[in-house]
Amino acid sequence: MGMVENTIIKKSAEKGVLDINKIRKDFPVLNREVHGKKLVYLDNAATTQKPRAVIEALVDYYSNTNANVHRGLHTLAEEATSAFEETRSLTAGFIGAEEPAEIIYTRNATEAINLVAYSWGRKNIRKGDRIVLTEMEHHANLVPWIVLAKETGAELAYIPIDDNGCLDLDDLGNIITPNTKLVAFMQMSNVLGTINPAGEIIEKAHKRGAITLVDGAQSAPHMPVDVKSLDADFYAFSAHKMLGPTGVGFLYGKREILDRMEPFNTGGEMINEVRYDYADWNDLPHKFEAGTPNIADVIAFKPALEYLNNVGMDAVREHERELTEYALGKMLDLGFVKIFGPTDSAHRGGAISFIVDDIHSHDMATMLDTRGIAVRAGHHCAQPLMKRLGVSSTTRASFYIYNTREEIDEFIASLVEIRRYFSNV
Amino acid sequence: MGMVENTIIKKSAEKGVLDINKIRKDFPVLNREVHGKKLVYLDNAATTQKPRAVIEALVDYYSNTNANVHRGLHTLAEEATSAFEETRSLTAGFIGAEEPAEIIYTRNATEAINLVAYSWGRKNIRKGDRIVLTEMEHHANLVPWIVLAKETGAELAYIPIDDNGCLDLDDLGNIITPNTKLVAFMQMSNVLGTINPAGEIIEKAHKRGAITLVDGAQSAPHMPVDVKSLDADFYAFSAHKMLGPTGVGFLYGKREILDRMEPFNTGGEMINEVRYDYADWNDLPHKFEAGTPNIADVIAFKPALEYLNNVGMDAVREHERELTEYALGKMLDLGFVKIFGPTDSAHRGGAISFIVDDIHSHDMATMLDTRGIAVRAGHHCAQPLMKRLGVSSTTRASFYIYNTREEIDEFIASLVEIRRYFSNV
Amino acid sequence: MSDMLDELYRDVIMDHYRNPRGKKKLDKSDIHSEGKNPSCGDELEMDLQIKDGIIEDVHVGCVGCAISVSSGSMLAEVIKGKSIDEVKKIAEVVKKMLKGEPIPDDIEIEMGDLDALEGVKKFPVRIKCALLSWTTLIDSIDTVADNKERAFSTTE
Amino acid sequence: MSDMLDELYRDVIMDHYRNPRGKKKLDKSDIHSEGKNPSCGDELEMDLQIKDGIIEDVHVGCVGCAISVSSGSMLAEVIKGKSIDEVKKIAEVVKKMLKGEPIPDDIEIEMGDLDALEGVKKFPVRIKCALLSWTTLIDSIDTVADNKERAFSTTE
Ligand SMILES: Cc1ncc(COP(=O)(O)O)c(C=O)c1O
Ligand SMILES: Cc1ncc(COP(=O)(O)O)c(C=O)c1O
């Protein structure tokens, strides 16, 4: 993939769609100083910051309610259980699921995908079957299938990317063969920013009778998602990447599929009846939630969703699109920045991977850090993609609702200074 | 098991080992009122309350540090990573592990046991092998093995309990047969309170060449534990039952065993190298920790451990022993309470299961709740044990460091009143 | 002991709890079904004798708390001799009452002692105790409609 | 740009980064080893020619940042011609220095440019960059001792 053309896109230098100053006040960490500089947090694809309402929900829960859920007959347990289930309903609504029971709480998107690989995959994937992935997948949606393929003798096939960092779907009809049982792909790339045409891929997969899994870890936080209209069979995402606490992820699955699956982890809460030599299972979603769940963080995810709902996912997307357009334009203007992924903000999210001259991404990240700017450097859990792109690592800046043009200006100015500094030392 | 003898044990009516008033001030939830009464929280075997230091650690983390761990080169990520690993070291020390890398973060004790069932069990348990459990196990240490036995054709055998609710070890030599590959048992019962002689069982198991797994969910919070001197191969426990946040559990495993195991969940963080058709694994403990972990809660578990270390696990145990002795004496004095499990506080922890006349445990729990007293009712995730005891459910009161004799007096008075009330309505 | 409790444990409820109706096993059963609350362990079995769309006899055996036992007992009492359609209507009304939902005015049914269950709705965690027998009943009836032989239900 | 950065990117380090010593592949290798930082992707290969306990020649090929490349380059420069025992001592001192641990007075070794790595200890996340080549070296030497053929190391 060559350096993308230096098209300078400057549409809306005016005030954006969101009242950022108001939003920023809701995020305590944004007052943090790093090396004497105000924190500029551009590592949102790794994890996002949390609004005060989320932090307060944790404090409130632990100070007033804390109890174990589901099996309790006392007041605290009842309050905890109903708050725990309210988050499920809100989450179901957020992604357009048919019913709350189709939302299963996991630790993170990674575990959601592993749940499918273990409970659905081990039962439905056989020797000679095909699993279709894409060349841009995150390890989370790659390694579970590599392991499953090795165990079962299934084959893996990859939808390729073109030189622009977009999926090349021309050959899709041949890649999704009749023996394809699963098509699993990311909706938005954490490296390239690319937004993939999920609906189109799912439709093709379904025509072949394949099940589909969408890795929504990067898309659910950043754009409106409707699993119903996508017709996705499984959809995985993480709370911590969308204003929520760490330790909470979600697997959405269509009820008819989840109902037919065996459980993953087993133990308390997920059973119907247990004898010394026998066990059967509780209904959805409990069947997949063994043991004491991450109660407090599930409950504290509700204000995160409410926050996103209040802002509006269309506005979130538009704000980030504008910011990305602005950043891409400035970065390309510099002339010395090589960007990986599409440069048209209409087809991408706000994760921008780049390299500058011979400056290694670790050095770049260290130097940006001394200026208070937090970015990520490395392979971004996508080693095969890195190889495909012909690099060992990139630096990545990624945005969210609280990021501003001023922050991007600082980032750009830093790139210039760092380049000068590094060529002089 | 008949009603236990009405031995009234009243050794130390004097001031206890802990400064409870000081301790209680550290737990904000204890100021909570329920139905106009001050909360008396006796549901500690389900989950414990959290000291202010834990809540503040969450606030501090999300307000000042929040970042993803391990892969980050910026200041926040570095701070988060080092705090995340500090908890691991402290946890290793707390249970006497040889090195921090032997501590694997999971969601809860249940997942820790499932990890062993999947990664160790699927590889080492074959048709005709035996798995030895006990009749008092929690579903968490029962269902994963029932499923594994069904899958592999292995057989399950149970160490029986005697009429006192203690393990009957007379026949242990015959139960742990030469074809026994695993002996998995709880160190302390969540229903009966019984403290099992873990060291003795492990020694016998090792003599037969079997691996041992100790379910420490109820023991790690309530008594000093040293996995090294126990010589346990695996040890599972949960943070939320020992002052810590929900969503964090631990699997301790001996390095030589963990090193030989395949990973459980796969994805980011846990790999060494990934290609489109190949993956190999990172070192311990990362090999078993796929995806973004529950960073904040792991970090906030450190003050919980520090709290327990400050109090001292010997003092925790002694306080609960005194309280249990006091409660058992009072309950037996009533004459109408049937208690399940040993009544000698030297051999049991503070979980007391009981029934009163024909009052069903749900009704009992509801009536106690209207008096502000939180207890648990039902099968306590031990359905087979309930059958063994000849009941469909029990009510359970369970204690922790912040519980007082006054609370037990209130509980006892309530039992009297409830019995009178229920026989009159 | 408390006004709140008095609303739950009304005399009628305690009477049904202590002397459950429909306890006697039937010598023949047209439809047998079982219900369970996995989280708390309440278990219930139900047998119906049905002739020409009328429930001629019913047996309810419940191992559970005062609320689930008495709810099952009231059920046994009230559905005997009623048509399946009537019984379905009653079940709907009981469910609505327990969940605190408004009951349509145009439904005229004979509630018998069932009104006494109204106090349960103030105890959210106990609602499923009261629901157990009704959910099992509906599953039973649906099973008849589907021409199956056994039903299994839960209120989780 | 910042005093802090100047401590990390000292002239000596940048010189080694831009002109890494030991880059040339050896025509024969007594012991080949590979090292890697899985979390960031730095990769290193190392070949040693050893005769009578002396490291006669060394090749270090590193794909990584300024710190890991220059550390590997300094390593190549400093260990050439030294005995395995000496090299072990140097590696220990470098490790201690990077971790900010005190270096025993009684160790007298020729550090060459290695002193320049001292600035790294103020950047905790970069320490493993500097360690990569040294960990790989130690594994190499241990492999020789164990009579194995290949070594594989990581600094995680
Ligand atoms: C003895 C025992 N084992 C295992 C567990 C499961 O713990 P968790 O729900 O935290 O996984 C519990 C707690 O319910 C327990 O009491
Ligand atoms: C595209 C994508 N998929 C999956 C994941 C894994 O998410 P988590 O670490 O929360 O499981 C990530 C985040 O790192 C991601 O960016």
C-alpha cells in the first residue's frame, strides 16, 4: 500500500456538532497533567475515558446497594438484580436487539468471540468446513478461529484488503464457498479505521447458509448500530471502549441460535437442575453467565449508554467524522506522514495509523508522551495485518466525543517538532 | 443429619479481637437503612461489602489514570500497567504463591475452575479416568466436572459427608483410586461452614499421582491460606467475597503445570506471534489473559488486600470464630432452630445454614428483610448437597469482619418474633 | 410484626399454605406438567383431568414457600370445573395483578381467594413464587393445544 | 525539545541506532537465537561465534525502536573478544542499571558506550526495549551451557 494521496479535505472548519466544552467537563481525567502538560488523550481505540456519571454509579452502588444478584430475597439483592437487568435492556435497545435475553454479559469482546468459538464453533465446525475472516482482523477475531481450525481440521480463508485499506469484495462469491460455516469480520478496523460494509457481507454469507459474527468492538462505540437490520447472527463488543467500565463485554446472539447452543462456562446461576451426575441449564441469558457476574460494572455501564444516547450516536459519528477529516487533512499536509487506511472520512472511523520517516512508533509514542499526548504504538493486536502492510508497527491516534480540533492542532505541531528533534539528536 | 446437640458455647463474651467500631466506619454501606431499619448485612458468603479505600481506588483510577494495559507506551498506560501488576504481586503474597506469574486473573472463582476444566481437563482427563469431588461442593466446582466427565467418559466419585456435615475421610484411600487424575474440593463450605482438611486430602491425592484443585472461594476471605504449604496444584477464589470489587477472580496454579497447559480464551495480549494460519503464546500469566482485562477492579482489589493484611488474617479468622460461636450458641438455645453443619467453631467458618419449624427459607428471608436483616435463602448453589441433607432449601446467615454481637442479638430476637408471627398469621 | 408483612401473609394465604387444596393425587391424569424456579429451588407438579374443554379435576403438588404453595392451592380451587378459555383468562388476570399492570375493565371473572395475592406485588422478588403455578398451568394448556404429553416450565 | 528526552536519546544512542554495529551476518554461527517483545513487536536475531570460551564474533539484527536497536548494537560492540564469564557480568550490570538497582562496587567492567543506556531507566516502559538484546544473549549463553541449539527469549 503506497502513501495515500495528499488530498486536503477541509470542509467544516466551523463549530462542530457537539458542545465539546460541556462534554469535556463530564470527564474528570481530562484535567490530568502529564509531564507538566495537559493530557491530550488520543488512545481511544484502546479504551475510552469515563464520564463522571459512570464513576458515580460505581460509588453509589458500592456505598448503597452492593449485593449478589438473582438468588437474593433481601432488599439489596433485589435492587442490585433489577439494576443489573436494566443495563441489559438498555444495551439490547442500543444495538437494536429483539429482546434483552439476547444480550449476554462477558468480560470483553474477546471473551464474547471465544464464547462463540467454544459453544457454537466446537459443535458446528467440522473438518473440511470453511471459516471466512478478513485480512484486517484483530487477534481477538483471529486467534480463536486459528485454534478452532487447527482443532477441527477446518480451513481458514481471508477476504483481502486493497491498497486503500478497504476490503476487496470482488471475489467474495468465491471466498464464501458452499462449505463456509462462519463468516466473522470486524465492522470497523482498529488499525485502518475502515468501516466495512457489514450488511452486504452478511447477506452474501447468509445466501451460502453461513452464520455471521460481527466484531463490533470499534463500531458500536462510534456509530449507530442495528443488529436487526444488519441481520447479524452474533455481535461482540466491549463496554470499556464506549465510556463504560473495564471488565464488561457483550455477546449479542439471535435467540434461535443461542437457544440451541450448549453453555460455555458452567457453575452457579446458569443451571436449572444439578444432581451428582447430571446438570441441565437455565434459560437465556443466564445459561451463558456462570458464577457471580461483574455486577457493579454492568450497573455502571448504564449511565455510559445513557450518555451516548443523550449525545446521540449520529452526532457521535458526525463529530468524529469531522475530527478525522480535519486530522487527516492536516497530517497529509505535512508531507512526511504516511497514513494507512482510507482517507475519505465518510468510509472510516477515527483511528488513524501512521508512520513518520524512520522514526519507530515506540520512539514516536515516547516523544508524544513527553508532550502530554497519549497515542498507541505497535502492532495493535493485528500482527498479520502489519505484515500485510509491510511494516512492523505503526503509531495510532484515535478520537472520541471529547476530543477537539485544538488537540489535533497540538498533535500536528508535535509531529513537526518531533521530526525536527529526532533528525537532530 | 439430625438436629445438632444443644451445646451452649460461651467462651468469650468479652470484647473481641477487632476494633469493630473503627472497622465499620470504613464501610459506607453499613449506614444504609432497609425498610426504616439499619441494615444488618449477614449475606457475606454471597458477596462482602467494600471498604471506602476500594471505592476510592476506583474513583482515583477512572479520574486520573484510566488506560489500557501492557501495550501502552504513554504515561497513563504505564501507570495502569504497573498498578495492575502490583495487585498480582500482592495477591501472590497473600496466598503464599511462589511468584506473581502463578496468579491468573479471571472473572470469578467459577471461571478459574472452568479454565482448569477446559485447558487442563480437556487434555489430561480421558475415558475411564476418575475425578474425585465431595458431596458438599458448590455448583461452581461440580458442574464443570459433570460436563467434562460426560464429554470424556471419565467417572465422578464423591467423598461423602457425615451426619455432622464434615467430610468422612475414612474411605479416602479407596475413593482416590490409582486412576484418579483430579481431586477437586472446597476448603470451606458455603452451606455448612465446614473447614475441610485440605492438606491431608492433597497429600493423599498426590500419593496417587492426582492433581488437586482447591475451591478457596469461601476460605481465602476468612482464614490464612498458604498454597505452598498446602501443596495445592490449583487454587481458585473471588475478589468480591473478600472486600474487593465484582468481576475479579483468581486462579493460582503451579508454574510447571500452567506452563504445560494450552491457553483457554485466545485473542489479544496472550499471544507471542500470530500469522494468518498460526499462533503461539505469550509467557505466564499473560497466556491465560485474553483481551482487555478488568483493569480498574484488579487495581481496586489492592486496597482490599491491604485492608485484610492490616487487620491480619489470623484476627479475621478469630473474630469470625468468636462471632460464630456466639451465634451458634444463641441459635441452639432457642430450641426451635435446626442447624446444618458442625457446631464447633474451631472446625467451621461463619456461614450458618438453618431452618425454623415449617417456615420456608424464602418466607424467613422476606421476614428478616423487613427487619433490615439481609440473609440468603435457597439451595446456595449446592442442589445435590440440599438433597443429601434432606431439605429443599435453607436460610443462611454469614459473617465478616464488620459484623457484631449486637447484630447477632438482633438476628436472634428476630427469629423469635418471626416464629411467633408466622404461627399466628 | 409489620404492616408490610401483613399484606403479604394474609389469612387467606396462610390458610391455603397450611391446607393446600388439590393436594390429592389423581388416579388418572390427562396432562402432567412440572414447574421450577431454578434460582430458589421451588418445585411444582400439576395434573389435569380435562373433558370436553372443561377442567374436571386438578392436582397441584408444590414444594416451596407460603406464597408459591398458596398460589398453587388457590389455582387448584379456582380452575376446577372451568373451561380452558375461562382458565386462560384468569391466568392472564393473575399475572397482570402480580406485575401491577392494569386489569382491563371488560374482563369479568370470578377471582375467589385470588385477590389475596395482590399484596405480593409489593415484594418484587416474591412475584415469581406466586407465578410458578400459573406459568406451569399455561404451559400445560398450551401443551394440550400442541398435543404434547409433558410440559416443563420455569418463571425465571 | 525536552531535557527528559535528551536523557533518553543521547548522541551515542542515536549513533548506534543509525549505524548499528554487528549488523553484518556471520558466515558461520555457533549459536543462533531469537528474541521478541510480543506486546510491541520488536524482534531480534543474534548469532555468536564462540571459541575456547571467547566470543569471537557476533551478529545482531534488530527490528525495533532506537532503544532496542542501539542497545543491541552496543552489545555487539562490547562483547566481541570477551570471555563468556565477562559477558555474563556485563549483562548483569546492564540489567541492574536499567532497573535502577545498585551496582556492586567490586564489579569492575569495561562499559564502553553502555553508560548511555542509563537514561532509559526513567522511562519504565522502554526498559524492556533496552533489555531485549541482553535477555537474548543470556539465553544464548545458557543454551550453550545446556548444549541446546536454539534459544528463544522475550522480555515480557
Ligand atoms: C464455595 C464456593 N465456590 C465457588 C463459588 C463461586 O464464586 P463466584 O460466584 O464468585 O464465581 C462460591 C460463591 O458463590 C462459593 O461459595
Ligand atoms: C477491532 C477489535 N476487536 C476486538 C477487540 C478486543 O476488545 P477487548 O480487548 O475489549 O476484548 C479490540 C480492542 O482491542 C478491537 O479493536
